[in-house]
Amino acid sequence: MPSAQIARRLGQSARTIQHRIQKLIDLNAFQVVGIPNPATFGYTLTVDIYCEIEVGFQEQVIQALLNMPHITYLALSTGDQDISLQALFKDSTDMQDFITNQLHLVPGMRRTRAVLIPRILKDTSQWLPMDSDFDQAGRTQPGS
């Protein structure tokens, strides 16, 4: 949204809004990034996959997964699964091929469990800190 439009909504000047946005960027509270829309490129199937890996293979598995373009999110997890990932596919054949011919062939991959995501209700790109966090952003820095 343009700064002028934000300014009109908040009853502020565009210059004030631009200054506040720049301050948040300078404080590393925000990053300006472009986020592609997967559907525009034909990726309409989202799947969460939970992976169990062999002991001693964690780094090797992570490195292999980081290089797979279908994967949009990758994290270590606790509990029954060692790694949690989210991947995008054009169709179910694409998904099955990925799981069978790429994921299961990673050395150290013991077992996977895939969960089809029919609709994402809130994506990480939509997350915002609570209002009170903005007041503290300029006062405290992570690690200080």
C-alpha cells in the first residue's frame, strides 16, 4: 500500500508515514521483500510433510532438503518427527513424484508423513507483531 494511502487512513502526512516505515526498516523490525504468488505459477497443491530421520544424518538431510525447490518452509521439530517442511506442487502426480523419487531417496530419511493442506487461512507473510511490540521495537534489540 502506498505511503500516501496509509497517511490518508491514519490522518497523518505521507512524509511522517515514510519516516516511520524507514525507522522500522532501520531497526530491522521489517524487511521489504517481494513474495511470489504460487498459484500464478501453477502451484495449487500445498502439503505439510513430517520427516523422521536416522540418528547421525541430521545435517546431511537438512542440506539435501535445502536444495529442493518444491520446499517453501523447513524447520527442525520435536516430538515424533525430526523435521517439518511445507512444499508446493502443481498436482498430485507432481507431489507423489517428489515424495517417492526425491524425498525418500535422501540418505538418512527413515519415514515421512504427508498432510494435504486444502486451504491456508493465515500465511506467515500475513503475521504482524502485537501493537505493544511496536512501542518496544526501538527500545530493545534482540540479544541486548
